[in-house]
Amino acid sequence: MLKIKKIKRYRIAKYPRGTYRRKTDNLAGKLIKGGLTVSILSSLGACGGILAPDFVTENEARSIIKAVFDDNNVNLEEDISYFLKQGETDSIELNLDGYNDSLKVGYEYIYDEDYFTFDDQTVKTLDSLINESGPYIESSPYIKCIDEIDKEENPKYEKYLEETIQEFIDYLKTQGVI
């Protein structure tokens, strides 16, 4: 049975002073607690235990893309600086993998450090210029951006690149650009 007892005097609870953080256990902390060390983790990567994705390199993509442009009699200069206007006063310098100044046609295979300059906004701007219509269409560049390709997800990447660029060129032909 529960007894109710009157308290004559109550002390205020004293808590320890200081700031405390809740410790979070992340994967690295759990592995180290479990006895694995960084050297074992790095040796797993060297032995093939942890594999990084295998992407189509920029040189591989360039050779495939250049062949398609060459087959369509479009000569491109490589590694061209191009200033893209993104507004009234805003412009960005792009280093394009291939570009033909007279046709204003080019491409960029976005790989590795290209993601710093070819961010989502820049790619959207370039894509909108391809499909743009109006009186200033002749001054707009036609630059096809292609994200890096994972070889495991797309083992027929050569065919994919060829078809993507051929569709781009066919579209430009229907618009009278080429």
C-alpha cells in the first residue's frame, strides 16, 4: 500500500555545471570501437573491398563526341573559353570541350572539376538557349551539356553518347543552324 508522507524540508536539486553535447555514433566511430582502424579501411579499398564508381573520362567522351561531329562535317575547336551572359550585367566564363564559333555550336562533357562552373543554373541557361526562339536566335549559342556517365550503370555508354550527340546535331539541322 502506498503511504503519503508530509515533507518538512525540500532541497533544491543541484545539477552539474557546464555544457554537454550528446555523443553521436557515426559509422567511423562504431568501426573504430569495433577494433577496425583507418589502415584496415584503406587496405580494403586497395584490395577491392570498397569500390568507387567508374566514370567515362573526359578524354573517352571527347573522342566519341568528336567522331560524331566529324561525321556530320562540323569542325570543333577544343578547349575554348566562352563568356555566357546570364543576365543584364552577369556573365560567366566557360571552358568548353568543343566549340565552332561560326556556327555557335559546341558541347561540354561535365566531369570532375567542371561541376564548379557548370552548375545547375548554368546548364539550365544553356538548355533554354538551345530551345529558344525569337529574333535574336542567331546570336544564341547551342551548347550541349552532358553529365558524367557511370560505366556500370550504362555499359553501352559509347552508343549513348553517339545517339545523344546525333540527336543534338539533327535538331540543329532542323532549325537551320547547321
